[in-house]
Amino acid sequence: MSLKRLITWLLLIWGVCMLLGLSIVIYNGIAGIRYMNFASSHKPEDIYKIEFYSLANNSSVDALIKTIDDYQTIENMSGFLSEAVGYFPNHPNYRRESYAVFYMNNGSKFELVFQLMEEPNETVYIEFVGKKGNLTSYYGNAMVENKSFLPFLESLGVLK
């Protein structure tokens, strides 16, 4: 194989890898926008069930903690979630967390991880994720600074 042909093939492979990487970045960006739109503009009546799970040490889904399907609790959760604002973490250490799946009436679902930092911080941090087995895709972060959200989650018993 000539040097010219080798360089052509290497450039072609490099171009395909760049396009693949770009498509992944675009997909995750679109998914992140979709999740922030969900947080800020959903209606409680669009949600029919929320399931909370504990996470194992490797961040895989562990055990079901609680299922919420009563409208009043969903409405309260929805109100807090609508206060979420974008957040860009800088390698935080979380002390407690819970994985939640919001099941929508239209058949879609949204997966979030609620997290808390060390006390006295009462802000609830949220990761927008997609989980398949031990694999996790991250689509963005948000936080809710309303001081009533943490006691609400604690009253549900969903933070482990």
C-alpha cells in the first residue's frame, strides 16, 4: 500500500470518527434540552407514576424504594421540579442520592438522580440520566434551591 493511499484511509477514518463524536455531542445536547424542558414546563397531570430506587456503589440501579401514584404527591413533586435551574458541577461529593423514573401518560419516561451535598447545604441537585443496566448516559444537571424540597423528599423516605 502506498503512503498516499495510507494517508487517505487514515484521513477517512479520522473523519468518520469526528462525525460520530459530533453526532454523540449533538444527541446529548438535544437530550439535555429535552430534560430541562420537561423540568420547567411539564404538568403534574402528564405524570402517572414516579418510582424511586436506591443506587448501588457502582451507580447501577439497586432496589425499589417507593412508588408514587397519588396525584397530590405528584403535584407537589412537579411544583418543586419546575423550579429547577441549570447547574454545572465541579466534581462534587454527594452524601445521599436517589434514582427516580417519571412515567408519563404519553408512554415516555424521564430518569433523574436526586443528590445532596454535605450539610448544611439544603439544595437538591439533579442529574438527567438514562440508565441501561450498569451503563449511564448523562444529559445535564440542574438544581432546586427551594429549602422546602429537601424536607419533602425526606418525608417521602426516598433519599438513601
